[in-house]
Amino acid sequence: MSEKNAYYPLWGKYLRIIGLQMKNALNGEREIALFKTEFDVFSSRKIANYSFNLEMVRAKVSNNVKGIPVARDLYEKLVEDVKIKELLIANDYKISMGKDYLLKIRLLNPIAKVETPVIEEIETTEPIAVAEPVELDAEVESV
């Protein structure tokens, strides 16, 4: 089996969840548990190490993944999806996987969180506004 695009079906299967976790990574690193057996199905190598680091800056790979088909295929699948490509253009990401088969997704350029001021309750013993009772049958004066 050729290693060219060998992992497309695998990444296609997980593409929606990867996209969702990329969006959620705006709030911190996200992880997706994958399985070695799924990778073995698509590999022609007898002993395969599927670990990789894929760094993307402005939707372009910023590190060398040419010799890592599993990472290269993931990148190609990501940029094929319009919504994911929009995320990649707007944010810089690092997607990595180690021997534990946890796909980790994190932002390389986390946006500083803007703190919203906490509005404290005003303690008063007086009502803020007092309305006078209105009679239902009262006539309204014309101006």
C-alpha cells in the first residue's frame, strides 16, 4: 500500500470532531483519544511509529512533516474543509500525537482573555424608584 494519502479515510472519519476541538481549543488544549489499530490498517510498515507534531501558522505548515505521512495527510484533510481552513487562517495551531495515541490540539497564539468587570450589587435600604398608585378609571389630562 502506498503511503501517499493512506490516512485520508482515517482523518476523514475524525474530521468533524477535530474541527470542533480546534474551535474549543480557544479555551485551552483539547485531546482526542485515538486507537493504534485504526492506524495499522492504513500503514504498509510492519513497525510503525505514528507520533508527530504538526504546527500550522496562517494555514500553512511551519515545521517539516514531509517524511511523516500521517501528519501530512491530516494537514491536507484539514485544509480541504472550508470551516476548518477558516480556523487555520484566523489562529495558529499545534496538533500532536504521541505513543499514547492522544491527539492534542492547542493554539500557538492564544488570545489574551479580556476580563469583564464584575458588577456588584448596590446595597440600599431604600427602593430605587417609588411609583404613585394609579387609578384605573382616572381621566388622562390632555396637553
